[in-house]
Amino acid sequence: MNEVEMEKTRRGEQRRRKGLSVFRLKVIGVIFMALNVASVAILPALVGDPSQDMTALTAIVLCAAASWIAVPIYSWLLFDGYRHTHNAWAYGLRLLVVAVISEVPYDLIMTGEPFSLSVQNPVFGLLIALVVLALVDWLAKNTHGAFRWTLTVLVIIAGLLWDLLLHVGVDQRVLYTGVLTLSFVMVFYFLNARENSMMFTAGLLGAVMCITPAIGVAFLHYRNGEQGFKQPWTKWAFYVIYPVLLVFGALVAA
């Protein structure tokens, strides 16, 4: 390797180190996810009833819109986690546990009731996306031709319908985050081998869906593929954060 090639390699390694690791993406996702809890539970308690105050309404809507930046980030983390996991069943079980634990405080915040079928928390959207992803991946490995693509389309449609029927992650009656999560995951799955096409398509999808999710795609563009953490407990901490935020929000809103 000559000096020019060595220099290019060194610069490439520096860029990767300066990029966003999985840990940093998770931290960014948590920050914007917290804004979602703040928009429906904390801000109304601080700035007043949004139905009576235009300033309060504006603050809450802006906070909610900013929180949507987290959707493509968590969609990518789900896809990346699936392709690196040694046990997709265990991965799905962890998501199911978090979704179930989160449901009571989420319902309290969103509806004022401890149990409601009118809306489901966004973790169920991640779980549905994981199931669809696993089925689509299985079809890609075990079926071929028109049969594969017909079943693939049917599986994706079924996942989207579940998100719609269960009202998964409906935010401000504007954004169906469950539907958007599954859409992003499918973009990442089918276009992962073509980085530019994947980022452009995901960015366009985010821009069409209320603009702010496209900002989350911009964060993904600067990922470096590294984990960014070494302690095993760090991974588990991110499973706990969302239910804790919801419990805190439910206490504030009570």
C-alpha cells in the first residue's frame, strides 16, 4: 500500500470514529423520545390546557413534531439489531415485555385510563415491524419468484393493517408512528446494499410524513457502524428508559 492509499485509509478511519455509533444513536433517540412524553404529559401541566391557549398548543405541537425525529432512528436500530442478533425470538420477547410494561402508563397519559384499546404504545410498532421483518427475511431465503413477492407484499400489508387497526403510536392524531416505523424498516431491509438509494428513499419518506422524521434520517447518514459501548448493562438500560419515562409522565399528568 503506497502513501496515498495509506492516507485515504487513515482519513476513512478518522471519519468512522467521528461518526455516530450505535450508542450515540440510542442516546439521540432517547432524547427525542423523551420529547414525546413531554408533549403529552409534562408540557400541558406546565404551560396549561392547549385547547384554551394557543401558545401552549404551539409549544406542545412543536415538541411532538420534534419527537418524531426518533422514529427512523429506532427503525434503523431495530433493523440493525435484527441482522446482528443471534436469537430473533429473544429479541422479540424483550420488545414484547417492554411493550406490555409500557402500556399502562402510556394509556394513562394518552387516555386517562389504565387500560384502553383506543391506542397502543409505539413499542408495539417495533414488535410488529420485527415480526414482519423476520417473515419477509424468511420468505427471501426460502421462496422464489412471484410466489415470494406475492407473500412478501401480503405480509407487509398485514403488518400495516395491524398498526392501523390497533392505532399503534398515533401521535396528535396526525402521525401513525407504527405504520411509519414498519415503512422505514422495510426501506432499510430492501435497500441496505445501496446506501445512497436507502438514505434518499428514507429521507423522502420522512419528508412526506410531516418533515421532521427526515431529520432522523440525516442522523443515520452519519452512523459509523460501531457499537460505542463495552459494558453489557448499557444495552439493557435502553430497554428500561422508555417505561420509566412513561411512569414519570403519568405521575406528572395525574
